[in-house]
Amino acid sequence: MSSESRLLPKSQVIIRRPVHLKSQPRAHISDDITKETQSTELQSSLLEDASQEPTSASSSSENDELIRLRDLLRSPPIPGVVDWGIPSESIAPCDPAIEAKLAQFHALKRDPENPKHFNDSLMSNRSFRNPHLYAKLVEFVDVDERSTNFPSSIWDPSDVEPEWFADRIAELQKARSEQASLTQQKRSQIAFTSSKAAPPPTRPVHDRGGGGRNSRFHPYPRGR
């Protein structure tokens, strides 16, 4: 008998072996992730190269930035006026006393054993613990708040009028307030006059001449 003509009995059970699962391949990596990783590596390499450059390049860039800022802050030129706006940097030598004071502050700040900052010393001083901290600070460092680099022909800080100060302004305001209150009091006291003439005074009955009846207020006749 051929295999095609063979018939399986009904009671026979067919047991099939489980199919072995094949290993699944890895998912495809997106091109965007690959490009992002490559760009990150490129940036890190550029930063490393930039950090290895000499310090002279950084100092030159800072100088260029400072020059650019000064050019932007310079006022537009005015025809016929020389050095208008912010004056150029002074080439005169600095005051030796100021240089010595700044050197002392830097030495105290950079002391390896006991560093002391100028602001910390100011905050610990008891004389500054009051509402007039700013005035005390200006007095302590001996700074002229009204000084200027402009010539006196353009701006003279000492050319001020007495009426510009606060005490003088307060006096003027007080005098004006007192004058206004006096004027208001004068306006409130208004004398009213009658539109008709006052009637002549009448004599009492007992003072009138002639004999008549006695008044009830004087029942007895007065002697003449």
C-alpha cells in the first residue's frame, strides 16, 4: 500500500514538537540618534581643543570685547566739539596713596593664613549698624560723590544754589503751608451786614414824660 492510501486510526493522537523560537534581531537604530551622538562627541572634542589653547588668545578676546563695548558706549560726535561724551582713559600716573591702599586690601584678601575681605570688615564694624549706612561708607572711604572728569566749563559740581538743598526746600515748604493756613482762616471770618438800617432805640414807658398809668414793672409812682 502506498503512503497516500494509508489512513490513521481515529484513536491515534498526534503530538507535535514545539517550534523553537528564533533569536530576534536588534531594532534598527535611528539616524537621528546616531547623528546626535556624533555631534556631542564633536562638541566635546572642540571644547577640549579650546581648553588647550594658550591663555594669550583669551586675553586678546577680552581686550577686543572691552574695545567693542567702549565703542558702543561712546556718544555720537557733535560737529565742532572735541572729545564729546565719555572721556578717554587717562594716561596720568595714579596716586601712590591710592595704589598703596588697594595693594593693602589685596594683601589682606589673599592672606593664606587669615584672609580678610574688605566687605566683611565693613559689615562687622558697629559704626555701620545704623540707617545711615551709605553716608558712613562714603565718609569711611573718603569718596567725593560729586567729582567728575568733565571740565568745569561743561559741568561744575560746586556751582549750586542754596535753594537746591533739602533743608532750604523744607523751609520754603513750611512757610508756604503757614501762609496758606492763615489765608484760609481770614476767609472763614466774614462780617455780615444788614440790608436795612437799624430802627431807633425806644424809650421805656416809665422814662417817658407826662403822667400816665404806671407800668406793671413799676407799680408805684416815682417821685419827681
